[in-house]
Amino acid sequence: MTLSLSLGVPCCELQGADPSPTQPNILFIAIDDLRPELGCYGAEKVHSPHIDQLAADGLKFNRAYCQQAICSPSRASLMTGLYPHRLGVIENTTYFRDLHPDLVTLPQHFRRQGYETVYCGKIFHGRMTDEPLSWSRKPSRKGIHYRREVTPGGYALKENQELWRANREQMVARYGQARAGGLFNGPAYEAADVPDHAYVDGFQTDLAIATLKEHTESKPEQPLFLALGFQKPHLNFVAPKRYWDLYDPASLPL
């Protein structure tokens, strides 16, 4: 399942230009496996102030349904406007371009209208990023002065990375190479006391911010379609400790 939020940010807000732009900047946010367990949908125990503010300022759907239960069909459907059965994408391995090479995706349409289109994180599924048709360029790293370490299995803690590696080797030996990309080879959760960018979603957020700043400085006259895709809360449940500390497990209803 993919939850998507689209925000139109007028060019004038970023560059002090014409207050009535005909081509506003677009921030497209995709979130993996997030159900409506949010404050704006009545979940009292959840801390979601920023999404709640977006819901208050924008349009909130109360009866919006995912096209498919798994990633690739849902994402391909959302980005092309076709149902999964029309696309022929009903699992996570088929690339929609192999079946429909001439389809125009949402970012591709914006690109044809003069937008610069950039993505950070998970927008399409896996390695099927749809470059270079949908996207103008890679995101910017300007101003990012840290070097993000590789996190095998998505874990920040070395002991969990080693456990993931060992389990992965056993799974591949037993079931074949198809299990190499499995998500269930390590612990179900991790709460490492690390900065946000130690995990992939924090890093992709930094890339998106850097891209936005660079674009407004170098190409203020060109509208921007910026897509930011978060991999969480999809399994495995990993996040910096400070976010886990927002909740008392004993107070959460089951």
C-alpha cells in the first residue's frame, strides 16, 4: 500500500515572484504501508502533527482506497492512472514499461510541461525507478557534509546487520537466490540512538531539502516537481530511538 500526498507550493513563496503563478512547484510525498492511524483520522495516541497540519490546510480523503495490496502494482497504477489489471502489473517483479513502453507517468507529464522533475527515495518500486523518462536528474547533495554508511538490511546497529547477513545467507542456501531480497532476515524492529540520517528515510529527506534549496537558487524561473518517497512504516520497524521514546508501550491499546 502507498499513501501519497501532493502539495502545490507557489513559485512566489520560494522566490518572491509573481503572487499568481501558473505553474506552482509540486512536492509529492509517498509513504509505504501507512494506514490512517493518524491524528487527523482520530487516532488519539499517535503523534503526527505535520501530517495533521497538512490535512487541516488541504483536502483530506475519508474514503480513498489503495489500488492493490502490494507495492509495485499500487505504485505503477498511481503513477500511470491505470488499474493494475490494465497495466498487467499484479506482483512486484514486472516493470510496466516492458508491457506499455509509451505510457506517460505523472512526473513525465510534468516534465513535458517544462517542470524539472526529481525524486528522492521510493516512488516507483525497487530498481524500476523509470529513469530517465520520468526524471530530469539526480537529487542534490549540496550542503550535506556527512557520509552516510551502508546499512545492510536497513539496520543501524552493527549486531543487527551481522544477524541479517547470517540469516540471509541461510535463506539463500535453503531456498535459492530469490530469497536474497527478503525483508524478514533480521529483527522486526530497531531503536538505535542515532541521528535521522542514519536511516534511509532521514537521509532521503536531507536530499530532498538540499534539492529544493539548490533548485530555487539555480533555476528560480523553472517550476519543480519534487517527489519524496519514505520506505517506512513498512517492515522492518526501524527508527531513531527518540521517536520510539514518544510512546509508552503500556499505554497503547491493542
